[in-house]
Amino acid sequence: MALDITPVHRNLHTRVTFLGLEFEDLFVVLGLAAVMNLIGRCAVGTTAILIQYAVPLAVVPLLMIFKYGKPRGYLRDLVLWHIRPRTYSGAARDRQLCTSYLVDEEPPCR
């Protein structure tokens, strides 16, 4: 009885890309295309065509250049970093002290 052998792809760290961009980045391009389509409907003549088609097509090489050498999911992490509130270190020194930490006189105990 012969064994059936099926190929198993073991390289799970390979980036899944299309046109040199990750799929999350393509969602950015599609969202920009939808917004530019709405804006282009208000424009007249060749300006409308440039807004609708040239802007999203120009974003693809710009994103490719921007993301060159960056880790996976960089654009998503960058957007989330700008959206989330800042968390500051508890070990950092205060810029300006508003109240003193030490009290000169303590009230007597009763």
C-alpha cells in the first residue's frame, strides 16, 4: 500500500502581499478611493477624473516607499498609536510641581 503525500507549506512567516502591499494597506487604498470618488463627484471635467483615479493610484507607490523596511502591520500600529490616548511613565519626573510633598506642620493627634 503506497502512502499518499501532501505538500505542507512550513514558511508561516511569509508576508501575504499584493502589489507589494499587505492586505491591510489595500483597505487604506480602497477607503481612500471611496472618499475620492465622493469628492470627485463634486468636481467638474478632468479634475474629477484626476481626483477619482489618480489619487488612489498614486497612493500605492507612496505606501510602498513609506513601508519599505518596516515590520509587518506597521501602518495599523501607527494609526492606533495616534488614535489611542497617551500613557505616560510613572517613573518620569513631573514638569512642574503644583503642591509640595512635605507638610511643615502636622495637626496634633487627639
